[in-house]
Amino acid sequence: MAAASLLLTALCAGQAPAAAPPGRVDIDPAVAEQLDDAITAAMRKAAIPGVGVGLWVDGEDSYVRAFGTADKATGVPVKAGMHTRIGSVTKTFAITAVLQLVDDGKVRLDAPVSTYLDGVPGGDSITVRQLADMRSGLYNYTEDPRWMATFKADPHRAWTPQELLDIAFEHPANFAPGAKWEYSNTNTVLLGLLVEKVAGQPLHTYLEQNVFEPAGLDATSLPTGAEIAEPFVHGYTNFTPDGATVDASAWNPSWGWAAGAMISTMDDLRSWVPTLVGGRLPDGGRLLEPGTQAQRLRMLPTGYPDVGYGLGIAELDGWVGHNGELPGYETIAVRLPQERATMVIVVNSDVDGKFGSLSSLIANRVTKIATPEHVWSLPPAAQPNAVPESSAPPTPAPSPAPSS
């Protein structure tokens, strides 16, 4: 099958088989059946309770499916409109806020972070840009063993951004600013505080007014506590003291805050990803100025094959966007610009096993069929090896801690 475009070689008016999972599907029934079979086989193999998969080509037909259960206690099935925790996809929103302040002339990307925030070790040498593109060298607080133990013992605890930074700043920097790329949630928490300081309002309020509302994202939010709107997908994790698998949907995501605490839906993410990657709002207005958007999309090497990272955004073999993992939840929200295609995957488990990232397992199976020339395949070294993680898109998460 020609791989020049996502699903376009098979797109046509057709009906999914009667026994197929629920969703909105109007591609060739044979291709839909291939995708259905590949996803369900992967779910069985990795014992995944529920999965949502959406593939859309601008102006063309789509494949949107919901598989399995959203709540193991009641058997309620997964539905595309359900809320889910999106982990590090949050970074795409937080960095958007920073870049909007750049457009407003209130922040300079190459200014030291000390221009805006006090108390950052080496802050005179670390730029805003280096925080956004993960090249600051600052220690990732979610890798701290004591923090990890505290989180595991009490996942309902509320954390303040300053508490998280205090943990990070107890450790020396891992390298000089700009020396290399290394994923660190500390960077994005700092940038969240920068937005609050410069904008003069809470981060969740700024995002509501300047990002969610203009982008038409009615079901997306940055919670201030453990709340999650109904209906929602329950998330299952074994990041527990005894390794037992539990429902983590009521766990407090404040440990991720600007780096990984947000909530959204497949439908909202489907709308957000083209806006994020294209820099334009649904009404045609600008999310960011063209020059700022170009800087965001300037992907630099990460040290992993086919993986680049820009300003709060990543690229993996042509797919641009971000992924996210945190206890019980995994998300991929990406765009293949040359094919005008968007892919969103949500998984309600991160139970540690031999499969690494469960969302990447599903994405790999889907793209092998839909975009064989652009297969989602994280290098083994970049696969998250831990249960709880709000990881970066195609980025490594080497620690077994919940990292955004």
C-alpha cells in the first residue's frame, strides 16, 4: 500500500463491520478491520483495560474507535468523549503560554531565567529557551528517590510548585546549560511559575483565557486538585508500595502541575494538535506569531535516533506533538504535517510489564498499517521503563518515578 498519505489509499465511503468496536469510522472496511484486529491483539498481549484511537486526515474520512472498559468495577466502556489525564501533553500548553508572552514582548527566549524568577541555581546562565527545549541541566525532581517514596506512600498528597523545585534544587545540575538534551519536569514547572509571575494570574486561569477558550477546547483544563470531570476514564497502575494494581483516577496530579497535570478528551486533543503544530486557531487567527512558531518547531537532536525536541514539542519520524504518561494514564497527541493527519491515542493503564510504554505499543501497531513510512517506534533506550510517568513525547523517561 502506498504510504504517501495516512489512510488515503484506502479512504472511501464504507461501513464498519457490525461487530466492530464503537466509534466513527468511514474508511475502507478492510483497513478498519486490520486496525481493529491489531489494536485488540495488542490490548490482549499487554492486558490493557481500555484504549481510544483516533486518526483524522483534514477534509477526508476518519477512524475513531473506543476499545475495552473505562471502569473495571462497573464495566462501563471507553468512549471518545470521556475525560482523561494527559500527562506531559500538558507541556504543549504550558510552553504555548510562555511563547504567547514572548509575542507580547513580556518575555525573551534568550534571557536568563533569573530575569523573571529568583532562587534558581545557576539562573543567570540558564535561558528561558533552554528550559523550554530541555537543555538546562537542572535535576528532574521526579527522579529523586525520597520524593518517589513519598509519592508512592501517599499519591493523594497535594504538592506546590515550590515544593517540587526545592527537591530539584537540592541536587547539583547534571550538566552545564546547553551542553546536551535531557528531559526534566523541573524545567516546565519553572516556566509555569514564570507565566504566573509575568502574567500576574494563576497558570490555570491564563490557560483558560488565552489558550483553551481561543482554541475551542471546552473539555480541557488544568485542575487545581485531584478533580476530574465526568464522564472520565479510570486509570490503572501498579505504582504502589506492594505492586498491586489499583485505580489511580483520584490520585492528585499536582506533582506534575505545568509539566503534566492536565485533563482533556480525544475530541479536544484532535482539535488541539493541528492548532499546536500549525500555529493557527480554528477560526484562522494566530495562536503564535509565525516567527515564534518557527522557533517552537526547530527540532534539535536528543541523542536518540529519529527523535528531535523543540520548545515543548517533539518529533518522532515525522510525527510532531507530545506524549504523556502518569500513573494509570498514557496519551499520544501528534500530527503528521505532510499528510495533514492527526493521531490521538489514550490508554487507561501504565501497568509495568515487558512492553514498555503501552501507548507507544498501540501507536506502533496503528502506524504500521496506516503510515508504514512513518512508524511510531521509540528507541529502546527512550522507552519509559517506569510505571508512573508524564513523559515527553518521543522522549526518554529513564527513571522509575512519575515524571511529567
